[in-house]
Amino acid sequence: MASSSSTADICVVGGGIVGLAVARELRSRHPGAEIVVLQRGERIAAHQSGHSSGVIHAGIYYAPGSLKARLCVEGARRLYEYCDERGVPAKRSGKVIVAAEGGEVPRLDELERRGLANGVPGLKRIGPDELREIEPHAAGVAALHSPNTGVVDFAAVAAALAADFTAAGGRVETGREVRALHAAGGRLSIEHSGGTLDAGKAVLCAGPWADRLAVAAGADPDPRVVPFRGAYLRLRPGRDSLVRSNIYPVPDPDLPFLGMHLTRDAAGEVLLGPTALFVGARDAYHLRRVVPRDLLESLVWPGTRRMMRRFWRTGLVEIRHAVSIRSFVDECRRYVPELRRADVERSSRAGVRAQAIGRDGSLVDDFVISESERAIHVRNAPSPAATSSLALAELIADRVDAL
Ligand SMILES: Cc1cc2nc3c(=O)[nH]c(=O)nc-3n(C[C@H](O)[C@H](O)[C@H](O)COP(=O)(O)OP(=O)(O)OC[C@H]3O[C@@H](n4cnc5c(N)ncnc54)[C@H](O)[C@@H]3O)c2cc1C
């Protein structure tokens, strides 16, 4: 490809759901501005946004006052409205979070407290009988029912956002890998695989590669993104009546993951998962994929070693789930007791979570947005960032306007 130079008022790097929502928001605020999305690879939503569980979260889990709490509740509301307007099928199918045994009830109490504090619509505590009415094959000592949780195909949402952006005069350039950013004279020079873009401001929404771009723009290397692969099983046809909508466990409060759940997705398939296995590539859609640079960067990061020392037992369980369908099924059988090994098969679906890990070994939980000269960096946008994307875009656009 011939090298070229071009200009823009604002450049958004990354054509995942967050970058596209930000580009659309900026375009609607600044109709006369030149706004361009640079996307590595030929497809938009090719990474996390196209490989998620597809759940529209209601906002239950997140610490009150956190960005996740605020932007998930608001984001879900706006996402349902947007899907209605744009004709993207989104279904409020509801969800139950099941305490399988008495020891999990205090953690369920805490989820209820958080959900109510966050203003989650319709959240209700239920007992075993009501649980069976909602999900006839689920069992537990207590549960939370969230009628506002739903499912959607986030890749279809991303496509609609991109279409809005381009219809309003924005430009999406694919096959453009951004490699470096230099700020000088009140402008940014953005080097990419097709040449150079001279931009007034930039927003970096690179998901699994967010830390690398932030460092390339002169920002702090802390936190680093470490990839965790999420694999799924699916219920075999004929056994999918075991699950009506979404059945979730009570998650481990020390981890930012929600635990392995059973989800009837927007296409009607019932998925079990995802696992959360430390892997050697930020795009490890196949288990054996290793990118030496990705692996090395994960291993030399002091936070990874600290995190591994703390969570080695969880790591061993995840390895067991990755190699043994039986152990995967045993985990889900805790809240769906009828589930058998013969009811499931491996799904080809897998996603790689970009989990930011601090130098001190902390698994960064909340969304993290930082700044360098003339640029905004989305440093941590894990689940529920797809649900929250429209609300997150508004917050990021405010920060861009204030630069
Ligand atoms: C297994 C799994 C299950 C999940 N389930 C849910 C769920 O049910 N509900 C929910 O709300 N969220 C869920 N999430 C989280 C959700 O998918 C993410 O929070 C969201 O997709 C993040 O979007 P993004 O745009 O930040 O990142 P991405 O979708 O990863 O996009 C980043 C983009 O940046 C591009 N890029 C990277 N580097 C460069 C570069 N140098 N130059 C140009 N472009 C670049 C990439 O090619 C990519 O297109 C899940 C995630 C995973 C992995």
C-alpha cells in the first residue's frame, strides 16, 4: 500500500464497539469536523466486541459510585432504546443469579445491596420456588431476578454505530494499524501502516492493545493488558430446554469475572461459559496461539507474577476447565443439577478478555480512562463496556471536548 499523509480534526483508533460509539457521538456533536476511525485489520468488531457473551447487563455487580455502576445502568437503558430505533434485535430476556448453597447467601445479599444502590430496574430477591417458575431446571437456596437483563448481538450494534457514523460524514479506514503518536505544536502526528495522519486530537480505544498504544503516546505503562481466553460449551439441540434465558452463579468477589453462566443468546443458542484462562496472545481465539511479544510482555510485568501468586488455585481450576468438559459441566451443574456431560458440546466461540493488571498485581476492575497530550486513552474497558458503550461514549466525548 502506498504511504500517504492526511489530516483530521479528531482521530479515533480502534473499530470495536467503544471506538465506534465514541466516533458516532463526536460526529453528532461536531457535524462540521473531520473525524476518522483508524482500524487495524479489515473488519470492525473483530475482537472483544465480536466475541462476547452478548449479554446486556443491568448493572447489578458493580461497586456503587464506580464508573461501571453508573455507565452500565444508563448504558443498558440507552442501548435498548438505540436497538429499538435501529431495528437491531435486543431481547429483555431476564436473568437469575443463583446462590447454590447457604454459604453463598451473604454474597448474594451484597449483590442485592449493590443492585438496589445502583438503581437496577426491577431487581428482586426470590426463593427456590419462584426460581423454578422462572427457570424450571435451576436450583438454589436463594436467587436474584433481574428482568432488565437481556441479549443482543454486539457485532450488529457495532455495525449500526459504524453505519450511523459514516452516514453522517465520518470516515472508517480499515487496514490501518497505528504504531506511534507524537504530540507537537498543538497537533498529533499519528503513524500508521498506511502513512501518517495529522490530527488535532485522538481517542485510543484499542481494547486488548490499549496499553501498547498508550505507551507509544508517552503514557504510563501501568496498567498492562493481560489476555484471558474465554471458551464456551453449548447445549446440544434437544437439550436446550434446560435454560430459558440467563442463569448466573454468585461470582467470586475477588475476581472481576462474573463466573461461568448459561446464556440463551440473541440467536437462541444456549452457551455455557466463558472460562478465564491466562493465554499467550491477545488474539488467542485458538488455544494454541502464542504471540511471543504478547507472552513476554505479560510474563515480565511484575503485576502478572503478583497476580499469579495470589490466584494460582483459580488458575489451576481454569486449566482443568480448559482441558476437561466434565469439570466445566460439573461447575455449571451446581445451579442446573440436571445438566449432564452428554447434554453439551464444544462451541467454536471464544473471546479474549483484555484484563488490565496493575504493577501491584491488582486486577483493575473499573473502567479506566486517562490522558496524554491531546489524546484520551481508554485503558480498561472490560465487561460491561459493550453494554455501557453509548454512555461511555458520552463521557469520553466530554473529555475530548475538554482537551
Ligand atoms: C469472552 C467475553 C465475554 C464478554 N461478555 C460481555 C457481555 O456479555 N456483555 C458486555 O457488556 N460485555 C462483555 N464483554 C466485554 C466486551 O466485549 C468489551 O468490554 C467490549 O467489546 C470492549 O470494546 P472495545 O471497543 O474497547 O474493544 P475491542 O472490541 O477489542 O476493539 C478494539 C479494537 O481496536 C483495534 N486496534 C487495536 N490496536 C490497534 C492499532 N494499533 N491500530 C488500529 N486499531 C487497533 C482492534 O483491531 C479492535 O478492533 C465480554 C468480553 C469477552 C472477551
